[in-house]
Amino acid sequence: MSALLAVIAPASHALATQLPSQAPQGRNIVGAQIAIGALFSLHILIAGLVSGAAQLGPAIEFLGYVRQRRNYDRLAHGLGRFITYYFSVSSTIAILLITVLLVGFWGHFWTAMVTIGWWPLFIEAWTFVLQVSLAYLWYYTWGPLRAFKGVHMAIGGLLAIASFLQVYMIDVIASYMLSPSNPQNPIRLALNPTSYPLTVHRTVGNLAYIGFAFGGFCAIRFLRAKTAEDKRFYDWAGSFGLLWGVSMTLLQPVVGYSYAKEIQLHAYGSWYKMMFGTLSPVFLWQITLLGIMFLTATLYFARRLRTDGARGAGLLRAMAVGMVLMTLLAAQPYHLGLTYDSVAAAGLDRPFWEGGLINPLGSMIPWKVLALMFYTLIAIAAVVWYLRGLPGVVWGTARRGEQRILMLMAVFTMVMIVTMGFIRENGRAPYLISGEMTIQGQQNTQNAQPTPAPQSSP
């Protein structure tokens, strides 16, 4: 007992000390940002899978019950196993970030956010507890409640709802940081104009992510499978995961545009930085990566149908060519410089054929919008055509090439998630809370701070 107290006492004393008086300065701030950014990226990659599995798994179980297909039940059970294995990993990273890095590096900022977002964080904590409880209950009662499938599916439905609410509460905090409103109004805090499009964007993204992820995992298991039954299952599950992931991703251009529009209306400086400023090359990479993902999925569809001689492989290859052309159009930069401001300052904001550094084919309207529309329509046609050819597919006969594509799609999705997170979090720099608190100038929350009066709309 005395040994335990000897360990706990110094830790308690350290926690009781005053928060650092200022944020990291000079080169130290770069190290702090790298540490927090790296751990947040890792947390998002794991937590996104857990949230996606908690929402998609119950839906797949219900689909298997309706269609009386054992494969669906086996896949849903596998997603439940994944949640129980990796929930603790994601939670450990999140706790480390909150209790050590955020408090240690930006303690005054975090104290301010806890004060402002007390109710969203309180609800998030309890939905997290509910999510954990329901996840373990859903997985470990799979066998005992097999005769009471309705009860088991109801537990899964509650798990999906808890997972959605937990993500939404986090998005309320993230949205306030980007487009702050009157912190004394809890309704405006919860209904921040950028919170609901962000939640839809993240929910659709997580659902797509888990599909691509278990598609890649099933590809690995297919290559290692020893029995014909396992090969059939992992071949089917990999194809199902890719189909699901692509179907969800097809919604993202519309959802992403609505989110970007809200940022333009309520946080114009961040939007300008994304579209024309230092983050514009990263945004250009994001829109190009989306086309690459659709192209890679189309190639998988074509190869999988060709393996079994099913109809439609030739047309899908033609669609892939159209996808390449549309992706190249989307990848065109508008300003042939780091930022539009640097091009304009040099007096070179004119077309390149007139000696300037502007490429009109890279403008958002109409060219990038048209590219997005056309490669989304091609991707929809590819999904439909692949579904038409599936009756001719014999599961378990896939080749290594198709499995490599499935694994590549999982990698592309993780790169996309990290890219989007980087753009969103750096869009408000150097602010931690847009227009209110900078990285270098955190408020001292030990003293009373004036609450900004809500501004009336013109």
C-alpha cells in the first residue's frame, strides 16, 4: 500500500499544479503541433472505423435477417469483434490527448473549451459510456440471443444511435472552434451552422471508411484462406465492402459542397485559405484523390467481372478511361503559384498564354464542378454495371490483382481522411478558436473574460 501511495502522490501533486502560463514558443510549438496532430490523426483513423462499424454492423445484421443470408451475419459479427478489440485503443489515445497533451501544451484553451462546451461534452461522455456498454453487449450476446434475434437487433440499433450522438457532440465542439457563436446560448452552440453538415460529412465518411477497410482486410484474409468456404466468404465480403464504400463516397461531393458553402458563409477567412490560400494545393490533392479512388474502384469492378467471364468488363474498362480524363481535369491548378494572393501581388493574375500564372481550366466554376459531376456519374454507372454483372461471378475465384486493389483502396481512404482533417484543422490557423483565441495568445481562464455580445444579422 505504501508503495502505491509513493507512486500516486507525486502524480497527484503534478496534476494539482497550475496550468502552464503560456503555450509552447518558437521551435517548441512545432514539436507540440506535430505531436498533437500525429496522435489526433491516429485517433481519428481508429475511432472512425469504430464509429463506422458501430453504425454499419447492426444494419448488416438486419439485412442478413431480412434476406436470410449467413454471410451477412458472419460479417456483422466480425465487425462486432473489431469494435471490442479496438475500442480501448482509440479511447486510450483520446484520453492521452486530452489529459496530457492538450492540458500540457494548450491548457488555457482546453479549459475555455470545456467551460463553453460543458453540455455537449457532458452528453458526449455519457453517450460514450453507452456506446461502450452496448458494443460489448451486442457482441457477447450474439450466441445467447440467437433465438431472440429481434432483441439482439434492437441492441444493435441503440448502439448505432449512441455512436451517432457521440460523434455529433464532438462535431459541436469542432464547429464552434471554426465558426464560434454566442457561447451563452446552448441552442446556437448545438445548432452551429457548420456542425450539422460536418456531422453528415463525417458520418457518411465513416460509413464509407469501414466498408473500404474491411474490404482490404478481407483481401488479406482471402490470400491466407485455406478452405474453399473461407475463400468464398472473403471474396464476397471484399466485394461488398468496396461496393458499400463507393456507394457512400458517391454522396460526398454533394455533402462536401454543402459543408464548404457553410464555411464560406460563416468562416470566410478559412474558406478563402482552403480555396485560394496556402491550403489550396492540399485541397487540389483532395479532389484529385477522390477521382483516383473512383478510378481504382472501377478497375476492380472490371477485373472482378473479367476473372469469371461475366458480362460488362469491357464497358467498365471504357468507363475507367473516362474517369482518367475527368480526374485530370479536376487536378488542374487554378493559380500556378503557392497562393492566389502571391500571384496577384506579382501582377501575374492573367491567363498563362498571356504570360500570367492563371490557368482558367483549373477554376472551380465551371470546370472542377463539371469534373466532379462527370466522374461521380461515371462512378454511379460503374456501380450499376458491376451489380448487373454479379450474377455471373463465382465467389472464391478472385485473383491476387483484385485483392491488391482492395488493399490499395483502404490505404487511399486513410490518406483521404488525414487530408480532410489536415485541411479542416489548419483552415482556422493561427487561431484555436476562429477570431477569438490564437495559438500564441491563449486566454488566461483563471481571470474573468468578457463574453462577446451576439451580433445581429444585417
